[in-house]
Amino acid sequence: MDVSKELQDKVLEIIEIAKTTGKVRKGTNETTKAVERGIAKIVVVAKDVNPKEVIMHIEPLCKEKEVPCINVDKREDLGTAAGLARPSSSVAVVNEGEAKDQLKQVLNELKK
């Protein structure tokens, strides 16, 4: 789901908080497993992944499992938010930790 730059920033902030106080899964394989197991609270996918086939299965899987899926513009931003030195194509927040209120707020905005 494409969202505004403001909402993208909020989601990246949630990932930054969750990586230290909660738990995040980084990368396409770990994200896919988290969604399939039903433990992902929200999934974030980068738009600039090349080739697209790497992440094409994630959005339909999220729809099937009813997990919110958000697109951000850059892999670099996603990797940095997840605490990686490399770009990341996708991240799943498994435990939001202290970002519980922010996550609730973002999920409410997505429902509108």
C-alpha cells in the first residue's frame, strides 16, 4: 500500500523503536516467515527493489493473512531504520515494544 511521506516516516520510526525495545525481522525470507506464522504486526516493503520478483509475493501474502503492508520509497531508509549497515528490501515488526501507541495510530490511519 502506497502511503504519504509523513506516514512512511512514522513507520520507519516504529521500526527504529521496535528494533531496540521489541523485535523486528529483516529481509525478505524472515519477513515472509513472520507473516506465514502469523506473528507479524506490520510489514514494510521498499519500492526500489530490483528485480521486483524478489518481493512480489509479500503483498498478496499479507492480504491473505490480514497483515498491514506499507511501501516506503528506499531500501536504504528501511535498512537504516532496522539497524543494518546495508539496504533492506523488507522488514516485519513482530513485537512493537515501546512503539505500541505509534503503531496503533498508524493502523488507524490506514483504515481510513
